[in-house]
Amino acid sequence: MARRPNNQGGWMQSDQESKSRTRSALREFVETILITLLIYFLVRTFLFENYRVLGQSMHPTLENGQYLVINKLLYRLQEPQRGDIIVFRDVRDDSRKLIKRIIGLPGETVEIQGGQLYIDDRLIDEPYIDQLGYYSEPASLIPDGHFYVLGDNRNNSSDSHSWGTLPGDKIVGKAWLSYWPPAQWGIIPHETYATSGSTQVEDGIFGRSGSQHGAPGSPADTGTRGNRNKPSN
């Protein structure tokens, strides 16, 4: 009598191979997700983070609702410079973040007379502001490790003229790139100050027109309570 071939072993082997491939694919998928999350965490913690501007304290340079990328690595490599636009933790409430421009550096004397800015008795030309502030501040020395920061919208900004100098360890990073709305896309200009007091703009294009609706990404502004990534006025 002829024997029929026994395919049970072949079926069992095929089933085991299928389960093995499924487990391998699932493991690779989980590993990919974990690596992606790790990279995302490292990038946001040490390199870059996005923020949405809330308020008008940096008008006309930055507008309400504008989305920015903040460079968090830069100040690990170099010291903050005059003219840098920075995001920092509010000295009055560590849960809030603000966005302002660095005006005075450690060891310098800053004075404001009729809205005009003097650094070490030298008048500073600031072409990025639309209107001088309505206030004056007596000459004061900026302590070591501290910075004097002001909003470009001098009469609508809570900054060093009202609450004092900013400790350097409060700085989160430098505003580097505007990515929304599209009309404002570009590298954020950096102001450099010549010894004569004149300024020159560096670092490229920066528009200000266009709609601000439908912006993608997580919000980040100049320091409004309740929104982790929103710097406020």
C-alpha cells in the first residue's frame, strides 16, 4: 500500500516562520518609534524648539501669532550678543516665557533718556523700533552674568526697564527662524552695533505681511501663563 506524504511538519514550519516574521516586523516598528521619539526629545531639549509669539511687545520685528524656531544650542557654544532676540523664562514667574531683544551686556552701563538708549554713555541707534519709549531710566551697571533686555515696541513691553536685568541662566535660546505665516518665512535678522552707534542688519530676508491663520505646529509665544511654548509681552 502506497503511503501518503505527511505535510504536517511542513505546515508547522511555515506557520512558525510566519509568526517569526510578524514578531520581527513588530519589533522593528516599535524600535523605530522609540528611536524617533528619542531623537525628537533630544532635538527639542538640546537643539531647537518652536514657539508662537503672543502679544505685540516685539512689533514691528515680530508680530502676534508668528511662529519661530529657537536655537537652544547656540549659547552653549558662545555668549549672547547685543541685538540677539531671545526667548527666556520670566524672572517673576518661571512657568512663563518671554521674547525680547538683548540691549545691554554684563559689565556695561545702560541709561535711557527720553526713550533714547545709551550704553556706556554712547547713544545707540535703533532703526528697528517705530517709536521711542515714553520713559527714562537712570544710568545703572549691569551685573556679571546678567543682561538688559527690551521689547522693540517700547511702550507696550514688560522688560528690563520695569523689572530689572535678566540672569543669563534664564535664557532658553535665540530666535533663529520664522516659519509661519509663509510671508514672514526667513532667518530672523540680527542687529549688530558699530562703535559709532549706527546699526547694520545681518542674516537675510524677513517679511511682515500676510495672513496668520491656519499656522501649523505647537504654539509658543512670549510668556503667557498656561501655554508652555508661548512667549509673551
